[in-house]
Amino acid sequence: MTYCVGMVLDKGLVMMSDTRTNSGVDNISVFKKMFHWAVPGDRILSIMTAGNLATTQAVISQLEERTKAPGDRDNSLLKAPTMFQVASEIGKLLRETITKTQEDNGARGKGRFTASIILGGQIEGMEPRLFHIYPEGNFIEASFDTPFFQIGETKYGRPILIRGYDKDMSFEDAVKLVMVSFDSTLKANLSVGLPLDLMVIERDTFQAGHVRRISSDDPYFQSISSSWGDALKTAFHSLPNYSIPDK
């Protein structure tokens, strides 16, 4: 399993993913799930993946090949005029990859090779945009009502994001919020694990302004984890006591 979060702010985008891939408790590996491509002054594109590892790696490999294609041949990521069209191309590629893998593996493979993607970025002259791309190739875009997307093991970290998000918040506060969301998920689910990959994309810069890998010994993440646990205990004990009437 995995956990990835993409968030839209007035200032730009914040994206974070874990790196754990496992097939049972005795077969755990670390694989990168966040990738980005940039053309200075023109665009920045970042994607995060969740689902079957072979499927997501096949999609990433094909996208990498397209960015290196000579001229305009299959260069859909770096030449598409809008983020919507980039999302359409990635969705089509994801659907085709899943379909081919299922066909190659026969009926037994159906349902086992699905994957989903978060796409974020900005093209010159347009707003930063964020999309959630489904295995079927269709997608939805972040909006005022849905300003962040999660893929993978979403349920443990979602309440944190819902309560703490504000579109006006600083990048520093947004990163802190996302880290708390990840800490809650890590505490509750063994299929999500460190290290974490973080990327901050400031609007109109068309580059990954802050990229960082957060390991288990990262002092800031350790501080967030312990301080959040203490804050929860303090908040719990400050709540009104429940009264059980005497018999």
C-alpha cells in the first residue's frame, strides 16, 4: 500500500508521498513514488503513484521516454498546452497500461494491476492545478470544495487535513499539516512507511522549489510526531469529563 497527498494553496502546491512497497510483512522494499518534469519558464509537472508497482513503473517509464523523444514525437507532457490535456494523456496511458497488463495475464490478472495517480503542476499563463487520475483513465480536478487529494491508505490522515487546511496558509504550515497527516497514517498502518518524499511548488516559478527526502531520523519529523502525540493527550484531558450516575 502507499499514501500520497497533493494540496492546492493560494501560494502553489504541496505534495508528499511515502516510499514503502510490500507483499506481506516479510517482503518490504523502498521505491520512489514521486516524479517531476520541468521546462524553465514554461511548466512544472509532478505526479505521485499508488497501486500495483509494475503498473506504475511501466507508466513512469513511458512518460520518461516521451519527455526524451526528439522533436514533437509523443512529447505530450512537455508540449500539451494545458494541464487538462496533460491529465488526459496520462489517464489514457494509465488505462492502456492496465488493460494490456490484464490481457497479458489472462482472467486471473483482472483487478490486480490497478493504479491511481495524483498530477499537479502549472503551465505558463495558467493557474496551478491538481488532478486525481483513476485507473479507468478518467479524472477529477481539485476545487474550492475539494482542495486536496489523497491516494492509497487515505482514511487515517484525512481527518487531520479536513480540520487543518486553509487555502491561505503558508507553505511552512501546509508542510507541517501534511506531516501530521502522514504521522497519523504511519502510526495506524504498517503498509505505509518512511522515508517520505516532499515537494513544494511555488506558483509562477515553474520549478520544484523545495524537494526533500524525510528519513526516520529526521529531527523535524521526529519533533512533529512526538509533539503531536503530546498535544493530543493534552487536548483529550482538557475535554469535559463524562459523568456516570451512581446506581
